Amino acid sequence: MKIRQEMIQNVAVLSLEGRLDASSAKDIKETVSSLSKENHVNLVIDMAGVDFIDSSGLGSLVSSLRTVNKQGGDIKISALQAQVRSVFELTRLHRIFGIYDDKTAAAMSF
């Protein structure tokens, strides 16, 4: 899993590439924890490059959301591929996370 960071205005954007599964879930949580310690609590997770997600990956996103919620922040998800979107819908996480077509739209929603 590759994680690239960028800023769009004052929103941190994490662009993921690869599989979001048990082997990469810890990396996501550590990255979000590090950003929250720097007071970057409004985040966009751009998943255009993610073609697979499992329960560990979903768990890492929910855990990350809790981390930033404690500081008054939020996480928006952008650019879900069809297979990953269906997992979000099956688990009803699309009701918890704001889902956007692209990272810019997600960042502007804050």
C-alpha cells in the first residue's frame, strides 16, 4: 500500500494505492494518528487507487474516523472503485462516511 499526502486548502488528502487489507490497515491508522497530533483532523481519503478492501481495511477507516472525531474532525472518502463501493454499501459505511466523486469535491465539502 502506497500512501501519498497532499494538502487541498487546509484539508489533508491521503491518496491510497494498492490493497487496503490486514497488512496495510496499521499504516492508515498510524498516518491518521500522526496527522491528528499535528491538528490536521479534516481528512480526505482518496481511494481511486484501491481495488480491494477487507474487514481489516474497513476497521482501520472506522478507527481513523473515531480518532479525528474526538478532536472535532471528520473523514470524507473519494473516488471509490465499483467493487470497493459495493463493500461500503453492503456494510452501510456509506451512511457514516461522506462519499465523493473526487478528492477536490471532498476537500471543498469541509
